[in-house]
Amino acid sequence: MADELRIADLIVKQLHQNMSAAEKAELEAWINEDPTYRHLIDDYLWDREKQDLPVLLEMDEQSIDQKIRALLQWPEPRSIRRIIKEYWVAAAVVILIICMCLYPVHRTNAELGGVPKDPCIIFQNGDSLYLNKLTAGKEIKKNGLQLKVVGERHLVYSYADGPPSEMKTTYQHILSIPYGQSWRVTLTDGSDIQLNAGSAVKYTVNNLGAERKAAFRGEVFFDVTPNPHAPFKVSAGKFQAVATGTAFCVKKLGRTDSIRTILLRGSMEVSKGKLTKILTPGQEACVIMNASDSIRVRQSDTTERLSWQADSFYFKSLTLGDAMLEVIEWYGLERDVYGPGVDPSSRYQLDDRHFARTMKLSDLLKQLENDRLYFVVKDNVLRVYKK
């Protein structure tokens, strides 16, 4: 049998989709040694659900070595569920050994909560307002503010009796929306915020020259009203973006625990810890949250990245894995699973078609099928198979 630590290392590389052709062949040869290994890979390797790892941080290298060897040389039959759980522990330990801090973990922001079934506003005192009960044109008043839904999925704030001469108290609200729809909110200073499916944002709703703040989960677009004396700060953990009059989009990338920022207009500062980058229009910055300070900047395809704002999918230059991530995030699926011979890191290579996000999931998948791949949804999991 191949060296167990080497195989565990290859599994980690496959999870991160950064294998060379030789490494792929090496892992494939090991898989072919025993049908049990093929079963394990098919049922687990493409499963993107992950576990937290704090308990592993205290393990020494000798314990790690023994653990992996024991797991890869299982002496007696075990349930596939147990194998799946233990195998992930083995792969995760290797990540810690080789200091690969790119482990994809999907976390729920405790402050912003989980994804609701209906769009809702959570006020500072904890009260909630479900927006599907606020019919278009109807207004409600709260703490001197007026909230009104105008058009389709657009919430507008204004001062109920005009802007006050001074602001003694500022209020922060949370807008959280379900899968399958996007929402837009206009603040009292005229700034616009648009949320993609399953996202949430906490924002200051009233200020008079004060610092403007927001925190987010998911993917959120900000079109900030210029005010050099009141910067607009968007944060998530150690990540922070600062703008004064700018249009930009931030997205928490669930598979890599990274945050991507795309600048469309103006100028902005993106930082993590002591590291700071200045973006210009058309650039995107990727900040890896659980690694040492690192911000990668490159040119961005804004048409592709922001197609959700026009309620469409656009997959032209995306990898298969990234395209399917767009689908599962919009429709609220648990994860995606790939069958034998399907490489999620390969380019999907669609034409310039845009697919409406209003269509049923089954209709979208039918249109995405080609002569190589087909799609099945079972138990809220999107499965991709080779024809």
C-alpha cells in the first residue's frame, strides 16, 4: 500500500483542487487498489461539508502520524459514515502539519444569524419585521425613521419628520434575506445596499456626518453616497473595506474562507490586520481570512461576478465547481457532490448565455446539461455526473 501520509496529503490537495497531473494519477492508482477506496472517494471526497478543528491543534506530530496510519489501514469493516468522519480528520490534520491555512469552512455569523425563510428586518432592540407583510407603498415608523417598500424588493429609509438638527442616538438594523431572491435597501444618506440570496447586512440607518458602518454575511453590493468626512466601513472579522463615495461588492467565499472585494467606481482601501491595499475600478481583492496576512489583487470580470444583480447566471469563464457554487447558493442547496471522472476545477465552457434566476432549479439544470455532464438533485444535494 502507498505511504499513508502521502495519500492523506494528496486527498487534501484534491479537496483544494491544486493537484498536478502526476499527483492525480498517483491518487487514482491508490483508489484503484481496492473498491473500498473508490467508495470512500465517491461518497466523501467531493462532500464539501466540513468540521471545526480546534481539538486537532493540540496534537503532536507523532500522534498525527499514528492517527493517519490507523485510519488508512482500517483493520475491520466500519460504517461509511464513520469512515467519512475519520477520514476528514486525517486530511485536516495534514493541513495543520503543512501549514495550509486554506481550509474551507462555512460559518454562520452569530451576530447576523442564519438564513431566514422570509426577508426580515431586525431592529436594534431585537424586534423583527417580515418584509413580505409590508405591502408596497405602506410605511412604518421606528425611532424617528420611516421605512417603506417601493417597487419590487426595495426597502427605503427616510426621516419621518425630516433630518434632525443633531443625532443623539444612532441605530443599526439587520436586513436578512432567504435563498432565491435579492433585495435592495436605500439608507437615509442615499447609499444603496443590494443583497444576494441568503445574505445579511447590519448597517447604520441614521447618521449626520458620523462614521458609517456595516457588517455582512454572504454577498452584498454597496453604492455609497460620497461624504469624505464620513467614511463607509464594511467589516467581517479582521477584514475591513473603507470607502467614501464608491460602488463595490463584497462576498464571503464559503469554500475557501476568503472574502472577495470588487471595485466598480471610485477608490477604496481593503485591509486585513496591518496589510492594506488600494483598489482602482475594475480590480478585485481576495483576502484569505484564516491565513497569514495576504491580499491578492487582480483585474475582475465584473459582468460575470455581478450577474446576480440583474437576476441572471453567467458562467462563461467559471470553473465547474464555481458555477455549481453559484447554483447551490441561490437555490439554498446544502452542497455539491461530483461523481467519478468529474473535475470541479475544469472550465465549464458555456457560451455567452445568461440564465434567469427566476427559473425553476430543474429547468436550469436541464439547460446546463451537455454531452459530457448531467445533474441530479437528491436530498437537497446537487450531484454532478459524467455521461
